[in-house]
Amino acid sequence: MAVTFGSKRTVVGAHYGLRDWLVQRVTAVLMTLFTLVVLAQVLMPGEMSYDKWSGIFSAQWMKCLTFAVIVALAWHVWVGVRDIWMDYVKPVGLRLALHVFTLVWLAGCAGWAVQVLWRL
């Protein structure tokens, strides 16, 4: 639905298409690079054990990188799921409830992931 203001300006939607497109690409690249870093460390010689896995995530730089990826993952999921709710759920009250549920769920997952990360 387009709204016309005077004869010069037409407002359509919320105008975050380019920003969301960039967020999806940048967060996907960050998550891909992180996956490659973890795979490289996992594939190093030696038996895969709890000590090796714990050692991978015990370095401060890896904790910071993992935290950045947790935030990127939550943001990536939020943009995608929010767009699904906005495109396919028409009742405003239900869409708002789904947005709130999604945000609470993502915050809980991110909080749990950070708790696990810093417990190592």
C-alpha cells in the first residue's frame, strides 16, 4: 500500500530493504568464516576430546569471535523470521505476538550460548 504526500513523495513500506539485505550478507559471511576457523582447529591432528574442544574456545580471542558470531546469528535469524512474519501473517495482533516471541526466544538462546561459552 502506497501513501502519497502531496504530489512529490510516495511512501511505501518501512524502507529497510537494503539494510536488511546487507545485514543478511555480512552476518552470513561472518558465520561462514567462523565455521571455517572452527573446522580448521577441529581437523588439526589429535584425538577429538573434551579437552581439545574446550581448548579451542578457551582463548580470549576465540571467545570474543564466538560472541560476535552469536550476536550475528541472532541478528541474521531476527531479520529472516521478522520478514516471514511481516509477509505471511496478516492479523496485526498475531504478528506482534510472534515478533515478541521471536525476540524473547532469540535473547534466551543468545544468553544461554554466552553462558555456555564463558563457562568453558
